[in-house]
Amino acid sequence: MMKAEIENASVVVLGSFNPAIFQPAWFGAQGLITGEEVTAAKLGMVHPEIAIFSTAWFSLQVTSDRFQIETVTPDSYPLLRDLVTGTFTILSQTPVARMGLNTRRHYRFDAEEKWHAVGHLLAPKEPWAGVLNAPGMRALVMWGQREGTAASKIEVRVESESHGRPDYRIFVATNHDYVLRGEGGTLHICELITAEWDDILAYGRTTAESLLRVGMP
Amino acid sequence: MNRHAAASDLNARKALRDASDAVRKAGEGWNAEGVVLPFSKVSEQKQSSMVLGQRTTTETAPTDIARACGDGALQEEQQNDTVADTLIDAAKIASSQRSENLPTIRASFDLLQQWVCTVVSIGDGEFVAIARDKMNPECPDEEVVFDCADVNDADSQLLEIGAVFYWSVGYRISEWGQKTKGSELRFRRLPAWNKRELAAAEKRAEELGLLFVEDGNA
């Protein structure tokens, strides 16, 4: 099975935040990250309107209405879940409305034919006859539901990238969209992410492998 | 503050406010029509795509020449000609600034195996944990002995019976591409209980304890 060249996972929460809180020192003071991580954190910006910083294993961006945290190191996926759970356990009075749990996997194909095979499978060219010459799939977005998740909507996005031979890539992103409870929304975040995080990571992997199977060795 | 300085300060504050606004809009992303929507509108618009999807700072820029898979010809993506061009420009600038501002994580970890472990006993210089295979959950749990020296200094205070940690084995790839095979223990960090929560738990325990009392006698 082909291995993802790059993969990451992220959590996005929409609500009402005070970005100025979200500083490495605050996370350190709460015991959510280590003192070394606080010291080594790279500050992008901390301002009443926006906070951006990263550590060796996660990066965080918070605006007044959006909280986004991501990691690109798969060994840190459970740590990311714990960090989000810890953060919203402490900030239990924060008004929150929706949450997205996301995965993203980039694959590189060694042969152009395999890369095209994926495009042909997911976006057959027959309907495009007479509409476009040499039609090709650039991006495809599907959405729906599935069993075993509380997500109100699941979106799968497949995009092709190529910057010239032999660099043929496709990335597959999944997004589970949750509507949070009006009261106790932060507790709802903790419940959902605790219950579904592992499944969502597995879903991101199996979805990519399923959709790209014709191009895989 | 003289009048000139006050005007400069006002301009600076306005510029900062505009920049923050642009960054916020960049973070909100594009709806299906390629128009940046404020959060209120985004949340109203049920058809909006990937509102909660992750946006990265490394995505291909819209003006990059991209090739489509499935025999598509070379094409240059056209920018949407919408009334929101000004907003789009502002968001792109903000987004590119964000790319520069946000330090990217260059090092990566090629994960081969990962276990979730629970400490069951601590001895002289070593400790025992029950390891559950996270990547192959059907595998039976195993008892593993770890050297206390394997625990990071920052995590050593978390080492106690019942503590949960993640044991990862894989290749750590430095930002210069150097691969090093190794294993790493990372302890779970959750917020400590505060006094109010402890008091509430004690009260609840007392309430539950009364259920086991018959006629006032335990």
C-alpha cells in the first residue's frame, strides 16, 4: 500500500474566543505543554485579534471567531486530541458553535499513468465530451453522511497537483462537521473528540486508500 | 501626544485593525463562489464548503500553474472575477503574510508503530506498563518494562501509577532530511483537578455512598 508522503490532522472550532489568552505561556501554566515547549515555541503573532504560534509538534491560530490547531507529525495525533480536550476543559465557559475534525494526506505517484487512472476513476470523461478538450480532474468535493459518527456532514476533497514530471501528487482531505450543543458546547467538544478522534484518523487513511487504489502499487 | 503623533497613532491602529480583519477573512476561507464571507454569513450559508476544514499555509497558490489528473491539459487557474476582488486581494496578502509569520514545522515523524500505555508499577529505575497497540487494536495487550531514564525530564513528574503515555516507534526526519530511527515516550497531559471540582466530586461520592446505606447503617 502506498504511504502518504505528508499527512496532518487538525481541529477547527467556531465560536467566540479571546485570542490574547492563547499564548505558549498560558498552555504551559495549565500544564498542557512542557516548559521546554513553551521556551522553544515560535511566536507568529499574539494580539487581541489574533494569536499564532507553533511548537515542535503543533501549530495554532486563533482569531476572535475561529480556533484552529494542527499537527503534521502522526505520532502526535493523540497528543493533539489531549491538548484540545484540556484546553476546552479549562475554557469551559467559551461559547462555541461548530467543530471540524480534519485529516489531510498527500500522495506522490511515480508514474503519470497511475495518476491519470485516479482522475479517470473519480471523474469519468464521457460527460465532458464536447464541453472540454482533454478534460482532467483538478478537484473533486463530495459530501454526505456515514454511520458511526455524530458529524452532521462529512466532506471529502480530492485534488491533483503536479509541478512537472516526475512529480505527480494527489491529496485527499476529509472534514467531519459537528454542530455543538448550545449549552455545554465545550464539554460536547471533549465528548466528541474523545469518542471519534481515532475513528476519524482511520477514516482519513482508508478513504484515501480506497479512492486512490487504482493508482497504488 | 501632539496632533501629528496622534494622527500617526490613529493610522497605525487602523492599519493593524485592517490587517487583523484581512487575516481573519483569510482564515475563514472561500465559499463555493470564491467570495470571502464573514463568519456570520458563513454559518448562515449551509452550502458553504469546508467551513471547518483545515486551511494550511502550504497550499498551492491559486495562480500556480497546475495540471489536472485524468489527461487534463496544462491550464492556468483563472481568478474569479467577482465583486469581492478587493477582499480577495486583501486576503491573499494577509494569507501570504501569515505564511511568512507562521513558523512551519519542517521536521516530521514517519510513524511505524504506536502504543497507548498505562503505568501499573514503578520500581527501582524502571517501571511496568500495559501497552495497547494503537495501530492494530486486535493485538492483545502486552506488559512492557521501561527504563525510567527513557522518560523525558519534562514528563518525569507525570510518572505515577495510572499515568497514560504514548509510546511511538518510527523514523524522525530532521528538517535537513536526516532520518533517525528511535522510540519516544510522551505522557498524556490533562488539566489538573481544581478545588471546586474536587469538592464537587467528594459531594457526589457522599451522595452515591448513601445509596449503600440501609436504615442509616452501612
